[in-house]
Amino acid sequence: MGYMVHHTIVVSSCIDKLLDRAYSKAVEIFGDQVSNVVESVVNNYRSFFVAPDGSKAGWKESEDGDERRNRFVEWLDGSTSLDWVEVQFADDNRETKIVGGSDL
């Protein structure tokens, strides 16, 4: 049966080459789940996010999404100049939390 829970990853950087590389890697792993890059109003930061897969926990699609997120997070952990966060929200148990991030 499963329960609903969303996970998203937000990535930001003011270093264009790094963000472009992260964006390319995200598209390689997630395809159309990756947003366009958005520029900040000041300080030259650029950001994008990986949308939730939309499936319920325990479903194959959710397990595939977990595996893709884990691969991307492992890749992100290799960079010291990317700012990122993975957030869990819209949980059937009403649990919203930071799952991981560059500052943790």
C-alpha cells in the first residue's frame, strides 16, 4: 500500500561552472524532474531543484527515486562549493524535515 511522502533536492552556487556541472548531472540522473536554473536577484547565485517522484513510499517508483537521490547526493558530497539540501515534506504522518545537506 505505502504512504505518501515527498523528497526534493535544492542546489545553489555562485560558481557557474560548478552549478552547470551539477545541473547536467541532475538531468542525467533525473531527466524531466529537474527544474530550470533560476538566478537570484543579487550576489549571482543560481539554483535549481529536483522535483519529488510523486509515488508512495514502498512502491517501485519510490525505491527507484530513492536510489537516484542517493546517487545524486553522493555526487554532491564530492563538491565543497555547492550548497544543497534534501527536504522531506507532504508526509502522511505530517513529518517535514531536512534529510541531508551541504551544511550537515
